[in-house]
Amino acid sequence: MPEPRHLGNEGEDRAADHLISLGWTLVRRRAKTRSGEIDLVALDGSVVVFVEVKRRRGGEAPEWSVTPAKQDRLKRAAEEYLFEAGMTEAQVRFDVIAIHGEAIRHLRDAFR
């Protein structure tokens, strides 16, 4: 059975490929801040998109694991990332990419 981190890396690879296929620019993978890690940072035109990737092989829909507490951590991490990158005025969005088996669901503007 593959290690959970290995599954996560494979999920992030698939999510990154999905975003690139949409014509987006992948800016950063696994961006670390004091508040936590951001799976993917991408540009959808001029919009900075912070992407949380969730992968499950079975069971419930992976996006359900992006709880309000997780959303708050991601928002704090995004604020820190933007500050460090000198992009505090950027237009921002939070997306979730849920990978369930072979299916990929891209939830745009999943939370604010």
C-alpha cells in the first residue's frame, strides 16, 4: 500500500497537470508559511489562486475534509504568502481540487 505522503504527491501532480491544461501558470508547489502549507499556488490570468488538493481512494468525497478550521488556516497561510511575495494587493481566490479514484473535481472559488 502506498504511503499517504506518496498519494498526496501524486494527487498534487495530477492537480498541477490539470491547472496547466487550463492554461494557468503554476507559481509554486508546497508553499510553506508559519500558518501551514499551501498545496499549489497558480495564476488564473491575473488572479492568484491558492489550491487545496484532497485525494481519496474510497469513502466520502475528499472535498468534505476542507473544514472551516482548515479554510481558516489556508487563509492565514495565503495572507503570509502574499505579504512575503509583496503581493498584498493581488486579487485572490481559493479553489479545491478533489481527486476521488480517477475522477478530478475542480471547485472554483470554494471559499472566501
